[in-house]
Amino acid sequence: MKWFGRKSVREGARPALSRAGSFAGSVGEWPRSYEAQVRDAYCHNPVAQRAVKLVAEGAGSAALKASDPALLALVTARSGGQPLIETLAAQLLLHGNGYVQVLADDGGAVRELYALRPERVSVEPDARGWPVAYRYKVGERVARLAAEDGGGRPAVIHLRNFSPIDDHYGLGCLGAASGAVAIHNEAARWNKALLDNAARPSGALVHDPGDGSAMPADQFTRLKREMEEGFAGAANAGRPMLLEGGLKWQAMSLTPADMDFVGLKAAAARDIALAFGVPAMLLGLPGDAAYANYREANRALWRLAILPLADKILSGIAEGLVGWFPGASLAVDLDALTALAEDRERLWAQVGAAPFLSDDEKREMVGVK
């Protein structure tokens, strides 16, 4: 398997790639730029933030095994204060792309792996669309990072999710979750506004003097000012209201359609969890939270979300470092995962109860060498 961007044996054998797309711009009512989506989802939405942290921190905390102790030390070391695997997992979930800069010393040996912020990186393709360099832009400063070093080894390892509409950039989860995030955030603002008004729906002052006359303009203005100063806001919640001159308070109740926003918020939270591949009950969302179901949900989180993402990151890094570590391999040590302890116990029991297998075959099946 060729590394993305590496030169093949015959230049003309490679198909042409389309020019890269862009994350900028907005369509409809949901924010479409990456920065706006991150602020709305990860920075301001508790469901999205917790979902990303569950997957990213799970991938970053998993015990690893490697073909070379030096390779394992390189991947697990912090670079610039950031945990490499956790950072890349969060970037792939949010942005869909992860860029690892391979930093070598004067002798050509790898000393550090640094995860670049993906929204600052753009691909510089050649005439046929294949990457030859990456541009890293911070403000007005732009650094050009070659795709390969002098020895033909990757200087930048580009990890990306699958995108059916772009040859250069991967597709993150933020776009799919942006509508649900907007609904969930708006429901939270609705609840806040309701609390600011004594947790009651709005009402109306009805002027009914009995003779059908209208309220004078100066009296209406004074009454409106006194209402805003004395009865609006959370600080005045529960304050008694003294009415005179034919005035009476008419509370406005919420209709069933108005009350449906509670169910709408719960549905939006589930859509957010779905976009990031996290079972809803692990985020504290309404549902059956029995111990057995929670245990199954945690196992599903690892099997369906964390482990596939970790495998993509680790295999990509290992492939990019083959030039320094021949035969490099990186993987999660499944035997060290407590979340999958029951699966291992079941496997050992099934293998141990198979009389037609030899001891060597049993050891191979359970991963013991």
C-alpha cells in the first residue's frame, strides 16, 4: 500500500486528483466554517464536547504495543505538551484530518512527532493534483512544509477520514452534527430565558376599565417602564404585583406544541451522540440505563468508535515511519483493555473447551506467543 502523496514507480500511472475543497463559507442556517462549528459544538455544547472527549480520551489512554520500543516511546511521548494520540483522535472527529509533522535531528533520526492544527493546514498539489507540500498558516505567516524529506520519507503524515467529495481532505463529524447542535443550543437558550422570567411563561396586562375607554399614552409608557424595571428578570422572580385602574394579569400557558421543545432537545442530543458514534446512555441522556445495558454500551463504544479510530491513527503513523523503523507496527493492546475483559474471558473459555485444537493453536488464537 502506497503512502498518500508518495511517488509511484511510474509518474504517469497515477490518476489525476481534483483540486482541494474548502471548509469556509456558510449555507442555510447552520454554520459551515470549521471555526464556527467548533465554537458551537465543542466549546458551547455539553453533549458534543463529552462525546468527543469520550472517544479521544479513550483512544489516548489505551495501552499500546509496538514492533520497536523506540517507536512506542516516540508515539506515547508528549510533544509541545499535547498527547499525540488523543489530539489526533479529537482532530479526526472534529475536522476529519490530522497532520503529524515528523521532526528529525541533524543525523536524520526522528526525535518528535507533532500534531499540527488541521484548520491551519492546506494541501499544495502538483499539476496532477498530488500533494507535494503542506502550507501551515498562522495569521499572516505561512510556512511551507515539504511532503517528503531528502531521503523520500514523509515529512508530514496526513491522516484523514473518508470523504466522497474531496480527494485531499477528510470529512469530520461536525457538519453532520451542526443542525442538531444548533437545535440543542437554542433549546438551552430557551430554558435560560424562561428561568430569567421566573420560570413561567409570559403573560399580558389587560386594561379593562368597564367603559371601553383606552389607556392614555403617558400612562401606558409609565406602566411599561415600571414593568421592565420592577418585574422583569430573574432578580425580580416571585415579586408581587400591585395592579390598579382596571388592570388585571392574564397568564399565557404553553400549548402542547410549545412544550414539544423538551422532546426536541432530547432528540437533538441523541443525534449529536449518533454523529460522533457514542451510545446515548453513556452521555447521561434519557433512556434505559440499567447496568447490563450500560455495560454493553461501553463495549460498543470501544468496538465501534474508539478502536477503529485508534487503529486508523496508529496504522497511519506506523506506515509513515517505516523509513525510520523497518517493519514498523503499532496497535492497541486488546489484552490490557478492561472494557473488553468479558470478551477475552469468553474467548479463552471457548478456545480452552475445544479438544480438536492443539496447545500451540490455542495459544495463537488467544494471542499468546
